[in-house]
Amino acid sequence: MTERVTVGLQLQALKKNWLFYILYNQDSLSNRILHLAR
């Protein structure tokens, strides 16, 4: 039971990191595009 809980917590942390990573990359990409557009 405790193993399942820790795995669930690890998955939640991975999802959060993944979302943050994607948002961060999208932000840097849009910044690059803005710089190119200028």
C-alpha cells in the first residue's frame, strides 16, 4: 500500500515537472519568435 502511494506521488511530481518544462520551453520559443519578428 505504501509503495503505491509513493509511486503516485512520484508520478504527480513528474507530471508537474513535465508541465513546467513544456511551459518554460514554449515561453522561450515565443520569446525567440518575438526577437526574430523585431
